Amino acid sequence: MPDYRPDNPLIVQGDHSILAEVASPRYEAARDHLVRFAELVKAPEHVHTYRVSPLSVWNACAAGLGAPEILEALREYSKYAIPDHVATEIADFASRYGRLRLIRDSRGMILSTDDPALAEEVAYAKQTAPFLAARLSPLEFQISPIARGDIKQALVKLGFPAEDLAGYTEGEPLALDLREQTAAGQPFSLRHYQTKAARAFHAGGSLAGGSGVITLPCGAGKTIVAMACMAQLQTSTLILTTSVSAVRQWIRELLDKTTLREDQVGEYSGLAKDVRPVTIATYQIMGWRPAKGDNGDFPHLSLFSERNWGFIVYDEVHLLPAPVFRVTASLQARRRLGLTATLVREDGREDDVFALIGPRKADVPWKVLESQGWIATARCTEVRLPMPEHLRMPYAVANARDKFRIASENPDKIRAVRRILAQHPDEPALLIGMYLDQLEALAKPLGLPVITGSTPQRRRDELFGDFREGRIRVLAVSKVANFAIDLPEASLAIQVSGTFGSRQEEAQRLGRILRPKPGRNQASFYTIVSRDTVEQDFSLQRQLFLCEQGYAYSILDGEQLTADPLQAVS
């Protein structure tokens, strides 16, 4: 076969998937190209699978990569000739990006195209017609500035994403720099991938640069990338995050690693309403309204207009709630940065993130950073326990939701937790679950403090602080610790229950233990499940995230915990 090149790592298939052989000497070079225009689907040990989609190609185009460069890379690293129809479709996907442009001139905001037929389609399509203020010429439409995000969303769903060249407002100026030493006197500098991510975000300057998503593993320093972007932009900043604990963590990091003063940084939450040049707010307060089911306004969304923000940061952007999506549609003149460990949204709104926050600007695979020593090496283990005899009949006759809870709350899990903790006697550990009664039942006999959604904020701060300082070795936490909580000392996580088959949650929980520690660069992640139940089925779905990222995991029978924990039964 004249087109067969055995040393190349890629096989481009007719369904738009791409197989990549990890053992190939050209794999790393090929991967560096692939991540720019293809989505990683799964990454087990030997063969990784990527997929080319319209959204992945549009992300590449927004970053300055065109169809010729994409096809050149595929031809350079493929074992076989690329299927003709795949090459044609990649070129078609790429041709759709930028055929419509948003610009600003003396007439206001203009949507323009060079394609008369496309102009007519936009004029008559039900997705786009409501957002066209006036038709200025056969090829131009006037757009109200407040509809800038709405028209971008609509055009993505129509299949012709607009290139947004309308620029940004500068916002209130704010002088800040990154420190060379932290406030505590420790040396501080950006890692190479953090510098690269910050530069990629700002690439394009006043027109194209300044909106997009950075995808980095938990523990890899997404907060630091955001601070580097703030130092580039020198403007007032609104940061949205997931909880009061995360707000205060952001404040600590900003004061520790930038030249900002305490009076320049404010908390906006259910506990405080300080609007300052840099303000950190929770998604919960932004999505609050006076009465449940009330169709009225969300009063705290006014925070978006209380200052002339030049920059908005969306921490854990995969959790962006609907009210914040809606207000973000009207904030397209502000620079926007989304941060996430995995852009898997359970509601499937990745295209809205693309339209309203911006394209993916940087994405570094988990295993790459692990191999470079920036995040800890993780060992993942599933422990399977039989259902106790007295629960088998109640489980058998229960409905689907009750089946999951009965299996999740298997009382024999406490014995397994004890054994795991005994096998890791010196490691700071998190016991993680979703059912509060279960957490309390597990924690009480072990003498563990518990943090849940009802734990007062002051008590949460005390317990998180005690854990960081080593005064508490094991902390039991509910879903409140899934996101944006920095507990760098943790190197052991024991998951006793989770949210059905959520890969997103699996990523966040694993991420709690991935920050490398001095003298210890290995972490252990255990999931305890009830054998032959729906919990085991959902666990398999959750574990897919680990396989997709390249992690292998062992499966143990509960009784094996008394023996060598590395001897898996399968």
C-alpha cells in the first residue's frame, strides 16, 4: 500500500474519529497538533481517540488555524490516506466560520457577509431574524449592542458562527502586577504552560483577543492563569465562582501573588456585598431571586453593571447557570475568560459557552502535566462490596432512584473506609459523598468532622484551615467540596457515593488530590460501590472520565483491602 506509513501514529476514520497510537515516536508531535482542532474522546493506555466536529474546527478557526493547516497536519501524521469525504467536510466546517462578521463602525454594530445567499438565510431564519435591528444593505445588518451575544448564539445554532471583530470596552483602569515573591516570601513565577495559556487568551489584541476558555486539570493553576490575564489587561475585574469558600480562596491567592491591596478586593456573596475594583461573587447569589418560582428579576445580576468592568472571569465555567448565561449574552463588550478542568456540561450547552464566553484558547491534557511533574500521579481503585443480606430484598423491590440510594448507603462501607485509612496512615484524606445521612453515619464512629451545604461558613473556613495546617488528617465533605476548593495537602480521596454517572463530578473529585506535595507525588483515589447494583453501573460511567484522561484503575473485592491493595481482581 503506497499510502501506508507504519511509523505514523494517526488513523483518520470515515466517522470523523481519529485514533492515535501512544507508542509511536511521532505521537507527541501529532498530539500537539490534534488538540488544536479535535476533541479528546478517550485516552486509555495505548490508543487515544479524538473526534473532529464542527465545534472543534470552529474553535481552531477562532485561534487562527484554517482547513489547510488542519489537513496538512493530518496528512503529515496519518498512517493512511485521509478519507476524501472527511477532508471535504473539514474544509466545509472551516469555511462556515467567519463568513459572517460582527464589526463596529460609525453606523454602530454591523453583521456583514460577502455571500448574498447567506445574507438572505440570516434575514429569514427564525433563529436570527429577531435580533436584526435593520437591514442596511443586501449584505449588512445593524445589530443592537445588547443583542450581540444573542445573535452569536443563534448563528452557532444555524451553523455559521460569526467572527466577532467588534472589539471590547477597556473598563476602569486598574494597575496590578504579579509578584516575584509571594506575600509570605516564597519565590513565585508562572509555569511554561500557564504563560502559554495566558498569551493564547490575549492573542489578537483589541479585536479577537480577550475572550475564551482555558482548560487545565485541577491543581494545575487555573487561578494563576487568570491572574496573569488580569496583569496583561490592567482593568477592573469581576470573578464568578462556585461558593463562599472559593471566593475567599480567590481573595487569598490574589493578595498573595499580585500587588493588589486588601481595599481593592471585595467579596460579593450572601454574607457580604463589597463591590471593589476586583470583586469575587458566587453563582448562587447571582442566580438568587426573592421567591421560589417567582418570574421576576434576579436582583443581584445588577452587579454586572455596578462598575465599568473590563474583564469577567467565569470559574468552573462548565457550571455556568442559566441566568448568568442570559446576562452574559449582553456583556459581549467585556473581555471574558472561562476556566474549567473539563468542558463536559451535563446540559450539552458547550456551543453556548463557545458563543458567549469564547472559543477554547488552551487545553493541556491531564497526563501530559502528570508526566512533567506538575500534577500528582494518581492511582485509581474501585472497591466492590456485596449488599448486606437484610438489604437485598428492599433493594430488589425499590424504584430506580431508591435503588441507587440504598446501594450508595451500604452500611458495610464504613468497614471499607476504615481499612483504606489504615493502609494510608500518614496521608491527608478526604471522605466524599452526596448523601448527608450517610456521611454523618460514616464520620461519627471515626470521629471525623463533616462539611455539608448546611455547615456555617465560619465553621467551613475553620475546618478547611485546620485541614490545610495538618491539625485534621481526615475530613468528610459533601458536594460542597467538588468545585473550586484548594486543599493542596490532600493525597487520598475515598468516594462513598456520587451523583449517578456524572463524569464531570469524577473529574472534580479526582482533582482535589492532584496537587503534588513535597516528597510525595502520588495520590490515591478510591471509589466504594455495592456489587451487582445500579451503583456499580453508574460507577462504570463515572470511571469513563478516568479512562478518557489516560488513567488506569484497579477493581478490588472488599475483602482484598486486608491484603495488598494493588492486587486487582480484574
